Amino acid sequence: IFQRKMSHEIGILFLTNFLFYFGSNIYFTAFIPFLKKFDFTNSEVFLVYMIQTMVLLAIFFFVPRLISRITEERATQLSYLPRVLGIVIAASLIPSMTGINSILTAIVSSCLMVTAFSIFNVSNSITLFKSIPKGFEGTYLGVNSFMTGAGVFLGALVAGYVSNVLSYSASFVIAIGIILSSLVMFRIYLKHRLSHRVV
């Protein structure tokens, strides 16, 4: 039988993950057409994503060392900084740049985003595993996967609609707001876990 406090805490963590991937995928869905709008060639877009993928793989090797030094809770909170910076850089700088400068800015933006993903994915997974009651791992991980998938799907849906009806800038602003709300939810989760308060 679950303690009410524990089940609510995990629910907050699930919502944290949902909001994180929801906001993040608004950025990722809008990013390619955003680059194409500012005259990026297909080759330049592929270059951005190739470098992004290489950075993603490389960062995964360093994340465990980072977590061992600052704990998974602090690492999770730290991951929000490059996520938000990546979106701000893309939205504010790329429209005013041309040539190699715009390409380098796009690379920096996307690399910050995947750096954040690497840190968040590993540290948040550790936090989740520590929070799951023994014997219910499959159920809770299944719910978490569903929430993550729902966030990714809705992020794509919202990005397509908002970018078409309003602008890419509007999509990026919404993405930042949702990601910051995820950080707020994670801090609420930590507050309840550390204080042992019942929601």
C-alpha cells in the first residue's frame, strides 16, 4: 500500500518530466523550419544536427562524474540553465545574423539544448528510481514513459500551430515558459520530499 505522500511526490515528478519534454519539443519541432526561414541550406541544417548529436554522445560520458560531485537533485536543476539559454540564443540572435555567424549560433543553441537533455535525462532518472516503491518499478516507469511521450507529442502539436498562426518567436517564448514551470514543479517536489510534508 502506497503512502499518500509518496504517490503524490512521484506524481509531481511525472508532471515535471512532462513539462520539461513538452517545452523542449516545442523548440526542437520549430527549430528546423525556423532555420530554413532564415535561409539555412539543407547542408547547414544537417551540419548543425550532426555536431549536436556528437555533443550529445560526448556529454553522456561526463554527466555521471558531474552528478557524483553535485548530486542528482542539483544536476537536474542545473540542466534547466542551458535549456533556457539555448532557446534564448536561437530566438534573439539568429534572426539578426547571416553567414557563418548564424551557423555558429545555431550550433551553440542546439548544443546547449542537448547538453541540458543529457544532464536532465541521467540525473532525473536516478531521482525517479530512488522514488519508486519497490516492486512497482514497471508500473511507475511505464507511467513516466507515457508522460514523456505525451509531452513530446503535445510539444510538436503546439509548435506547429503557434508557429503557423503567430510566429516562431511566440513558440520559443511559450517553450521557455513551460520549461521554467517544469523547474518550479521540480523544486516543489524537492521541498515536499525533503520536508516530508503530505501534499
